[in-house]
Amino acid sequence: MVVPTAPGASAPVATRDYASQGPFAGDLDGSFGIIPCTFKCRPNRMVDVVHRRLVQFGRPMVEPLAPTCTRFDVILPPHAPDACYDPLVLARLIDAQRMPDQQDLAILITLRFEHHALLHRGWELARGFALRCLATERDTPVVAAMHVPQVAGRKLKPHVHLIASSRRILGSNCADFVTDLLGADAKVNAAKLWSDWCAAHA
């Protein structure tokens, strides 16, 4: 059983919750990973996974959520409940409906942009990709978070994290798995989707 985080409760200290499968091949500037339900003997919760990407620097969880990322959005499949526009409501639904033997919790796609790129263009490119290729075509909800490390004096590129549920949402329920983004070819498939999207829209 997964117990939702109570209002005002603190999140665990920020820690790594998955092992990246590494960068996309070729010139694509992105990376891919699958966030498991358990990582290094520690259970993962979608509530914490989302909180780590929206609220940086290990700050505790509060309600209402107080994101520190540059920009964020929740991108829902056509038939998902409206209440899931709240990222914590969505995360708690995913946690509450986790199956006992479920292995994969979420898909994490990170898309990077050049330092001099206009942030709004990168954001809309990534958001459009998530809306079409993940939420609409695969019925999986996505929490998108943009980070701009250079504003904190760091050299890393601006990037958008797309945190997608490993399972589709149909109506009020989590359903079957997004198999093409969870199997052995998942990273290759994600890279192809992003490459095709950029070719058509960048």
C-alpha cells in the first residue's frame, strides 16, 4: 500500500531515484531513463519523483506546491480527470493504483537546448512533443519541468524533464503499460520520436 503524503509533510532529502540509460545517439541532445518502483532497495513514490523535479535544492514538500523550476506544466491524456492537472493529485493517483509486483513507475525523458536558445521556443517544442507523442498518442500523463542551470551560475544547458507515467490513464484509472517506452528498445524509440518531432517542428 502506498500512503499519500499528508499536507505539510516533508519530502525525503533529494536523492537519485533511477539509473539513466544514457544520452540519445548521434546529434540529439537528450537522455532517457526509466524510474523503477524500487531503486537500490529504496521505494520510489511518484509524489517524490515529481517533487524532486519541480522543487529543487532539496526543499521540503509543502502544499500548495511551491515549484522552483523555471516553468512547469501537467499534460494530460484526452480522457484523464481534470483534477489531475494538479501534479500532486496526479502523482497520488499513480501511487495509489500501483500494482503489488509493478516494476516500472515512470519514464524520464530529458531534452536539452543550447545556452543561447530562446527558452520559450525550447519549452513549446518539448511541451508539444509531450502532448502529441506521449499524452495523445500513448494516453500517458506527463509532468514537464524546465530547469535553467546557468541562472544559478552552472554550466549545464537549459533542459526540460518529461516525467511520464509508465501506465496509461483511461478515465479514472491507471491502465496498461506504455510498452514501447519501457522495453529493450525504449531509448531508441524515444530518440526516434524526438528526432521526428524536431524535424517537423523545430
